[in-house]
Amino acid sequence: LLLGSFSKDQAKAEAASRTALKIATTNHLPYQRAAALLNTGMTFVKRAHYGDAIPYFEEASRVASKIGAVVLNSSAIGNTAMCFYSLGDFPRALRSRLDAMALQRNAGLVTPLKNSYLELGNIYLGRGEDVQALGYFRQALALVNKDNSPAQFAEVASAVAQALEESGSLDEAERYNRQAFDACSKDDREQLAYALLTRALIA
């Protein structure tokens, strides 16, 4: 299985992931085993069974770390953080996300690092720590090229606007939210909804 590619048929996706995991384990293929563990974990995430996914991601991280597979390890730790966040366990989500960020920064993984900054901002925002959230959102924004990646820019600019609104900096929040609107594809209904919600909060 390709990492992160899943059929719409969840039963088939899970069966294929488990088959890949069994083959990789039997044949002592650690890289493929780490990838299969990640895929298996994601089948649980797709069903919102975050607690069930965590052991697979943690084992994937252990295997990937042992063989020096940085990208796989980064994905595994990041997915673990996402599961803890989804379960409302912010302390463990924060620890895992900081671990992922350190790995990504050392390896120069720009896009995963941007995602970690964004997720760290979300964690701090969820904890009501607006200043820390804003700092991480701004770091994420610094890694996005508005012209080359308008959708990513819209996502992060919207997050910056939300943090600014939470902290009471309404004029600056409105400016960033307007930039998010301008960069957002008009077909991206989810992103438009976030920007509209932020506009309402600012108003």
C-alpha cells in the first residue's frame, strides 16, 4: 500500500493494510512494516477510533526510528499527536507534536514542519493560550508561499486571523482573514466556512 492512500471501502483498506503488515513482518522488512503500521493506524482514524490507532502509530515510530526512516517517523509521531488532540488529551498531543517538530526541523522537512506549527497553534488555541498559538501560526505562515500554494496560505492565514480575534486584535484579524478569503478557492467550501465564521466572530 502507498502511505496515506486508502480505498473508499474501509473494510478492503483495513484488510489490505493488515495483509501488508503480515507480509512485512514475516519477511523482516522494517521499512515496509513501518509503512503498513501507519496505514493500519489510518484505517482506525478514518473511523474516528483514535485510541485504537495510537498503538499502531507508536510502533511505526519505534520501527522507523530504529532504521533511520525520518519521513515515516515524522508521520507516525505526527499522527499520534493528532489522535491525542482528537481525544482531547492536549498534554500528550503537545508532547508528541513537539517531538515531531524537532525531527522535522532537523531533517529540513518544510511541509511537515509547517503542518506541525499549525497543529501546535491549534493545541495552544484549544488550551486558551492565544499568544503561544499565534506565534506558531505565524511560523507556519512564514513557510507558505502564497503564489505557489494559495490553499495552504488561506488555511494558515485563517488560523492567524482566528488567534488574533481570540486575543482581541480585531483590525489585524480582519486583515488576515481578508487575505485568507482572497487566497481561498471558491470551491473550497470548508475553508470558506472557516473564514466566514471568523468574519462573524470579528464582527
